[in-house]
Amino acid sequence: MTNMATLQNNIRLRTGLIFSLALGMRFTRTLASETVHKATDILSLTYISYAVILMLSLVPKKMSWVGLFVVQGFTLCMNAFIAIISLSATMRCISVNKAGCVQYFPGSVATVSLHVLILLLDILQMWDGYRIIRGPSFSASPSKRIRILYAWALPFAWLANITLVLRQSWSILATLHILLDPVMIIMAESDEPNMLAVFSIALVIGDILTLVFIQDPFVTTIAWIQMTLSLFGFIMAILSKTTPTQDNIPVAKPVVESVSKTESVPKTESVRLRKSNNIKF
């Protein structure tokens, strides 16, 4: 039987795969017909949904999986609606022999195929989310979640800095994640939640300043992603303060010794009584 940790990891891996397929769709939809291009343009809203799903999968609480199930259900309905529109538009375009349909047919078919794959992955996500909700409670360490979050944020920091250097608009604000993300990864399980929370807030403030003072659209998009990851890192740091660790759990003293001692007393007393009965006067 699949355990809860495997189900949770499968949801995160499928979300990454869906993001990859969505990036492929952004390329194929430029080669598709106008109707398919307009229909798949609504998919930009689902990117936010998948980001929320990915963040909720990191929260070590049962209610977060209920919220993930609701968001995934909304995303599934939206993707199913868009897939029906795209497929019917492609089939109608071919059936009426409209001019230009043959030219855009390969791009339309590739776009619809990728969208159907995303739809199938959404169904698997819903099923695993349902199994997690109905399954036994699974306790996860918030400190490990902090390490995962900032391991995701670090590549975005390097990507933003490389982009700014190539465009000759580098700013020192973009280096904050390069400096602090490795520190957060190393100190994630150091039992210092207050320091982790302070560093997370500092990173959020740095991301806000990046959004204000850096006007590059690509870098501002990365700043939004990093700020979201840092906010969830702050939440994980707060949760790690309330989650008991093995060191904080009191260890009960063994009762075997005390029981054996109490049981040995009547035995010795009975032996003494038997000896006293054998004394002759």
C-alpha cells in the first residue's frame, strides 16, 4: 500500500511535470489556429492555481490538503472546459475546410494533445489528494519544508542575476537571495526558528524592493515567485516553533524495575515466614 509520503511527493512531482507541459504549450500555441490560441490563453490563470497547489502541498497540516483538493478541483474544471473548446474548434475548422486550417493543424493538434495530458494529470492529482485526505494523518517536519522552499528559490536568484548582468542593469537587490538562500538551506534543521523567520522576512522585504526599483518584466516575475516562496518559508518557521521535536518529548521512566522491586518484597517476606516456622524451641 502506498504511504502518505509517497502520495505527497507524487503530487509535487506531477505539478512540476504540469508546469513543464504548460511551457511546451506556450510554444505550440503560437503555431496553432487563432481559436485554439485564444482558448488556451485562459490557461495563464491556472498557473496561479498550480503555484497555490504546490505551496499547499508543503504545509504539514491536514486542512492544507483539503484546500489543495478544492483548488485542484477548480483547476480541473477549468482545464476540461478549455480542452473541450480547443478540441471542438480544431475539429470544426477541419470539417468546414476553412482556409488556413491545414497550415495550423499540426500546431493545434500538438497544443490540444498537451492539454489533454495536463487534464489526465489533474485527474490523478485529484485522486491522490482524495486518498491523502481519507488516509491517516501524516506528520511532516516544517524544517525540511524550509529546506525544500529555499532550494527552489536559489536557482531563480541566479537566473535573475544572470539576466540583469546580460542586460547591463544589475542591482545589488537581486543578490539578497544568493546570499541568504544557502544560509536558510543549511540552517533549516538547526532548531533556530526565530532566526529563520527573521531571514525570511528580510528576503520578503528585499523582493518588495526589487519589484519597486527594478523594472525588468522577467526579473519582476522571478521576484514574485521568490517572495511567495519566502512567505511560505516564514510560515514554516513559525510552524516549526509549535511542532514538538524528539528532544522536547519527555521520556517516561521504565516501570519494569519498580514493579519487580515491589513484587520481590512479598517473596522475601514469605521466605522469612517459612524459615520462622521451621524454628524449634
